[in-house]
Amino acid sequence: MMLRKSPVFLLVPGMILSAAILSCSAVANLPNPFVSPTPTATATFTPTVTPSPTPTSTPTATPLPTGMVIQERPGGGSLFHDYDGGYTIDIPAGWLAVKVDPEDIRAAMSKLGNTYSGLADAVKALLDAAPDTFRIFAYDVQPAHSVNGAIPNFNVALFPDRLSSSMPLELVIKANLDQIKTGLHGVKVKQLPTKSNLHKVLIGAAELEWTIKSQNGAQTALYEKQLYFQTKNALVVVTVTAPKTNAKVIAASFDELIDGIELIEP
């Protein structure tokens, strides 16, 4: 079973909409009066040919890349570039990252084959995801970390919005968490301190806990951690969801991911 939607992606757009409501000389030769009237010979002026300057080519700026790229690292892990969003994320080893793009999704399904059927089903479900919001999904590739079909995963969502990218980050997070508490029954929410990472990107965070019922009827306690950061024109939200029993293991990977976030300067 894939954890298709975390609360943040159901509620952040409304938060952004609510925030939007709350809101740009040459001198001529003069005649000489003392000149004799007797004409004298004057030298004929022969102009010297001046070579014309050779035109030089004007350097053209290299256009910035667009779109999204996932670069696999030889030693494990990958690097996600979101050129449209203006950031990169260094993804730790042990996670399968997939762009929300039909071609990339099918390639990942083919790569997985029958090695991890639950994960293959989760990746296949991405074909129904909304590409305008979700950028990538990443999955823990270790079956032992799955509980009752709940596979640890994280996703990245981009919300292009001038106001939410310029407001104080802690206010943006608080507004979203308030909506989550209203819209998700029984959820426990904790806003964490906002800090700068190694690349001096200001990142806010929150922790959530709640319980779901799986397809076989089993109750599974979930742990979720959200990261918020702002680019020039957008709010980016990274959300990891995992069974609560594996929260410490997943949180360690997520903390490693925090320092792998870097803004792309235009």
C-alpha cells in the first residue's frame, strides 16, 4: 500500500490562497585678418586611409537549464535538480527517487521488476499523481522497513507563489499546520525550530503523528516529518512518511537530506 497523500499536499494550496487574500563640441577655423592678399601655394591635403575596425562577436549568455533531472551517484544515492523550482536536493543512498513523469515512472517499474512487488505497486500509483504539485517521490528500498504495506516514502511538492515565498517562513508553516489540525482528525502536530543548513538555506520543520487503517484492516501508527524552504518564487515542501516503529531510522536519513538542500542561483 502506498501512502499516496500526506496532509500537507491536501492543505497547503488552501493555505497559500488564504495568505494571498492578506496581501511594485567642434570648433570651426576662423579667417586670419593679417593674411597677405598675394596667393601662396598651399599643400594639398591627402587623407590617410584608416583601417575599419574588425567587428567582434558579442558573447551570448548560456540559457539556464529547465525541467527536472535526477542524477544517479556511482556510490549510491542521487542528486535531484529542479531547475524550474530553483533548488537541488541530495538524496541519500537507500532511496529510489522517481520523477512524477510517466516515462520516468515506467522506467522505475521496469527496473524494479518483481524484486519488491509492494514498491512496484506504489511506483505505479504515481501515474495518478498531480504533476503540477508533486515533483518527485522517493521510497525506502528495504522491505524490512515496511509495516502492514506502509512503505516509508518522501515526496517533494512545489507551490509557485510570490507571497508564500516571501512571508516569514514560520508564519507559513504555522498557517499550514493549523489547517492540518482542522482537517485531519486525531493528528498530533509539533512545529520545530527554523534553522539554516550547511548551504545556508533557511529550513523550517514539523512533526506529525496519526493512525491509518490498511487494506487488510490493520491499524498502523504513522510518523511524518515535513521540511519547508523558500526559493525566489516558490514554497517547497518535503514530506517523509513512515511507520512510527521505524521513525528513528527514517528520521536519521531525513536529517541527512536536510543538509543536501541547496538553492540554484539564476
